[in-house]
Amino acid sequence: MNPETEPKKRAGNLRVGIAAIIIAIAAIIVGANSYATVTYGHVGLYKTFGKLNDNVLSPGIHLKIPFVQSIIEVNVQVSKAETDTTASSKDLQPVSTHVAVNFSVNKDSVYNLMNNIGGNFDQVIINPAIQEIVKEVTARYPAEDLIAKRDVVAGEISEHLTKRLSKYDLVVNDINIVNFKFSEAFNQSIEAKQVAQQQALKAENDLKRIEIEAKQKIAQAQAEAQSLKLKKQEVTPELVQLKQIEIQEKAIDKWNGQMPQVTGGATPFIDVNSLSGK
């Protein structure tokens, strides 16, 4: 072996080895960028040099052109958007409303949504729509009705929001008014009104109780008067005479036949003939 060619051969082998390593690394990189995974609960869209493809990809592994194409994922599960809104009621009471909206994306229309609005559609479309509709609906009700008719208000907001978001292929699944917050002065007036209503109710109940007790007493008095009247109707002259005879008979039965003795005074006059029956 020629000593002069040995270094050259080694250098050539080194270059071949390095090239092989580079090719292997490149192949790994290209292979890794030849596919992408769309996770469960999402759909995917091809993006080629910044342009979206309208082919909607289902969850799973999908091939793509390395460094040319990418796959963006869009969540089609139910998501939640929460918004705070400040408005005025029909009677001009300031109202702060915290609203939570559950929504989802129509997967068949993902391309239109992403192509026209973009991934931040919740900030661009949903939150402004919630604020506008809540203000509009709140202005139709007095402050007290917002509290008493919370379900009705929520239903009206949901109806208008569903109609608005359907233009963008967004589905409203549910809406909840988490809280109505009013001014301190209004809260105090509501509390005072509730106290007054409770006192009025108590007074009304007391009046009813007094009326019932009075009616009971009247009924009792009427019953006693009726009873006394019936008793009086039963007392006849014949009954009185009969009672007198009974008393006299009892007195005769108890008489021992001796004249009563009286000292220190006039002798009483007794009709002996009446006693002897002559």
C-alpha cells in the first residue's frame, strides 16, 4: 500500500461517512415532517404556503408534504366563552352581568370559519356578540325583573345569540347568566322592600288571626245565647208549679210531726188544718 494514498483514502471515507450521516439525519427530518396527527375532538385543515385547503381531516394520522404543508387543528368539542358586560336596565339601573356561553364549531363548516375569521374567532366574533346582545336584552327589563325572570332573560339572550352566531357556523349549546350585579343603593332598596313586604305579610296574617278569633268568639256567644234561649223556652208555668210541689213534698217527708219551738218571741202561727188535710 502506498503511504501517500492512505491519508487520501481515509479522508474520502470520512467524507462518505459524514455525507451518509447527513443524509440519514435529513431523511429522519423529512420523514418526521411527512405526517401529522389530528387529535380526538378536533378536525384538521391542510395549509400549503399559507393557503388553506377545504379538505377537512378527521382525527388520526395524515401525510403531508414536508416543509411545504402543515396541518392546523380546530377544536369541535363544546367550549366555553365567558364575558363581563356593563349595561343599564329599563329603569336605568346600572347592571354588571357575567355570562358564560357553551358553544361548538360546526365541523362541516370549519374551512369557512378559519378562512374568513381565523383561529381567534372567540375574541373576534363571540365575545363582542355576547356583550351587544346582553346590553340589548337587559335594556328591555326593569332591574327587579332581571332578578325575578333570570331564566326568561337567559332564554332571550340565547335566542338572539344563536341567530347571530349561526352566520359564522358556530353553534350555541347553552348559556348561563352567572351573576347580575347592581349598585349598592339598589341592593339596599331591594332589601328595604323585602323587609317591608315581610312586615306587611306579618300584619296581614295577624289581622286574619284576629278576625278568626273574633269570629270564633261570636260563634261561641251565639251558641251560648241560643242554648240559653232554648232553656228559657223549656221553663213553663206548669214546670214551675211542679217544681214547687216537689219541694213541698220533700219538706213534708222530712217533718217529724213536732211543732217548731220558738223562744224569746212571738209564737208563730201554723195552720194545723192545712197539714192534717182538713
